[in-house]
Amino acid sequence: MIDRVLTHADAGIVTLTLNVPEQRNPISELPMIEALLAAIEGADADPASRVIILTGRGSSFSAGGNIKKMLTPGGLVDTQPAITRRNYKQGIQRLPLAFDALEVPVIAAVNGPAIGAGCDLALMCDIRIAGKSARFAESFVKLGIVPGDGGAWLLPRVVGYSKAAEMAFTGDMLSADEALACGLVSQVVEDTDLLPAARRLAEKIATNPPHAVRMTKRLLKEGRQSTLAGLLEVSAAMQALSHTTRDHREAVDAFIGKRAPVFSGD
């Protein structure tokens, strides 16, 4: 029995590695979905977790769906549309909802092709950095299907409607540099430096007060779908909570004392 998702925690940074490299790390099958859900939810529930790094083992980040198994008896696609709909809702559609509910920041370290649902998995993360060999494609149309995993909601919010439409209507592949140019990723690094670069970024985040980081992430998420007045109301409530934390007092004392702060997560 293989571990479909490898977990390594160190100094508040949890690295999750999709671990089916011989199939290019597909995420459409229930065992992988369950393993990934358990890994991210477990990390989020641990108060010691400050950042998650998500990557893939082998030469691919994720090929998305396992097309052959999707069409086999008992797979994702059934002869009855109602059952296929249920399979999506009880399967892969749980991933975007779970990622959206996470409080801890998630960095996607995209180490190779991120295709279809694999591209959308990267979009579910808060920050994406890419190795030079990374490739991205919203390629569902090439198979005569639509993004069934939330990609039509995620992609325009990352790259804007026009670029999202171009990617989704053509199914064309983007290089790492093209992904950087349209804002799909925030950094492109040499393949050999991908995980070290992700770690360096994670460490920068992890040095900050964890409650403030988690609440800041929630505000950014709320801001995508809230009115300004609604977001200001939530911001005021979260700010009131922030002012009561020991880490806030430590930050103020350190600033006044001209020293480096030491945050405890309290």
C-alpha cells in the first residue's frame, strides 16, 4: 500500500508531496483525494503548522485526471449522468472546497507539468512558484469536457478573465515563463532550486505571527467575493482579536526596543 501523499513537517513548515510518479500524480481517483484531504486538513488543524508546501514527486506536479481509469467501470464517469454528477461532488470537487477553507497558507512548488485538474490544483494554492520545466494547461476542452473541479472559478481570479478564456478555450500549454508573465505564478526558478526556493519563501511567512497570518489569509479570501463594507466589518472584528494576542504585544515591544521579535503563536 503506497502513501499517495508524503508528509514532512519541520519548524512549522509542512511539505506535502503527491506520490504516484509513475502515473504523473493524478488526483481524480478517490484514494488520492482522500489522502490529500487528510494531509491538508491535518496540517491546518495543527497549531504548530505555519505554512504548507505542495509539490509532486517525479517529473510532474500533477497530470490531473487519470483518463483511462475515469472511463473504467466504477470510475469517475458512469453511464448515468446523475451518478457521474454525484461522483464529482463526492470526489474531486471536495478539494477546492477544502483548500478554500484552509487557514494556513499553501505554496505550490510546481516541479513539472500541471495539466487540467493538476493546473487547477495549483490554482487552489495561495502562492505558486515554478521550476523551469513546469508547464500549465487548462486542457479540458481538448478532451471534449469542461473544468469540473472549479477551474472556471479559480482561473479568472488568478490571471483575469481574458487570459483565462484564452487558456480554457484553446487548451494550450503555457511555459513557466509564460505563466509568470500572466501572473499564474509569482516566481520561476531553476528546477534544482525549486524546493529550496519554496522553503525560503515558507520560512519568511513562518517567521511572522501565525494568528495574524491565518487571519490575513482569510481576509484576502473574503475580499474576492465580499463588498468593501462587508470586508471592512470582518477586518475590524479580526483586528480587535489581533490586538489581544501576545504576539502583537511582542511585535510592539520588539519594535520599541529595536530588537528582533520572537513569536510564540499566542
